[in-house]
Amino acid sequence: MSIDGHNGVPLAQLALSGRTAHEVTLLGPDTVHVVYGDTLTIRVEGDARAQAALRFVLNDGKLGIGRQPDANAGNGTATVTITAPSIDHLMMAGSGTMSSDRLTGKTVGVIIGGSGHIVTAGIEANQFDAEVLGSGSFTGSGHAGKLALTLAGSGEVDLARLKADEAAIDVTGSGTGDLASDGRVTGSVVGSGVVTIHGKAHCDVGVTGSGRVTCQP
């Protein structure tokens, strides 16, 4: 497993002392929980073979978690709990699951490629970028000054409990999205996607195809 040209190592070989992470990437079918804490720590539980297959990369504040490519890990999965002072980006490729009790920063983001799932509470950002590319799903709550939502494929995004001062959406395919705003919402829906905008937003979203945009209180 390699991220940004850096090869992964077993957790026991990963140097954590005095280091921190602001971005977490998950590759594969495992589960990652991110919780707030003063010091970066990592704990692994679950199926023994899945644990043995895990590899970790930590470089320039970016923490990557995946599996050794030739590992015989069977069908079991591992659960990784990460404690960190501040995480501002979550990224996933594959069928895994991620959760975070907060996601804060001037600019924060979530990217899902594949069929994975991410749930995030406590979002607080000036700019929040959410991208779901494929059949995955994302649920988030909190507040963002500006929301940029990209939905490509058949995925689902539930941001009805994220209050955005304004938003821009770009939906392609058959996905579904929910968001909330009392400000201006712009963008486009191409295909059969369905977007529901909760609140008192001024909606200026073009639709091409059989898709639908609903602005409702």
C-alpha cells in the first residue's frame, strides 16, 4: 500500500511521537473512527488477519490506512480508532466505513470514491467541499459558510443537518442529495439525480434530464 509515493508500514513501525495528522485517507473495506483528543494515537481491533494486513502511512500531516496488496486477510475487517487534535479532511476509496465526531478548519472536505460510507458530526468551516463519486454515501451535520457539493454516480448525500450560508451543487447521474440553506444555492443537475434543499434558500439550479430539484421550508 502506497500513498503519495510513501509505502505503508505495520502500525508497530509507524512513528507517532510528536506528530499529528489533519487528513485521513482509508483505502479498502475496513472501518475508521476519528475522535477528538490532544495527542495523535491509533488503536486497532477486529479480525486478526485483517489487522495483520493493515498498513499505515503518515507524511506531512496526511495519515493513510490500507492493506498490504498481497495479504491473505480473508473476509474479516478491522476497526481503526484514531485520536487527533484536529482533522479537516476525510478521504476514502473502496467499500469501507468512516466516522468522525468533528471536522473543523477554514477549509474542510470529504471525498468518497467507490461504495464506502462516511458519517461526520461537528462540521465547522468557512468552506466545505463534499464529493461523492460512485455509489457511496455521506451524512454530515454542522455549519459551513460555503458548501460545494459534487455528486457523480448513484451515491447519496444527506446534509439536511448541515446549515450552509450558501451552496453550489454539481450533480451528474442518478444520485440523491439533501442540504439546508437560507442563502443562495446555485448549480446544475444532469441526469436523473434528485436534490432537496431545506430552508429559505434562493435556488438557481438548472436541470438537464429527468432529475429534480426541490426547494422547501
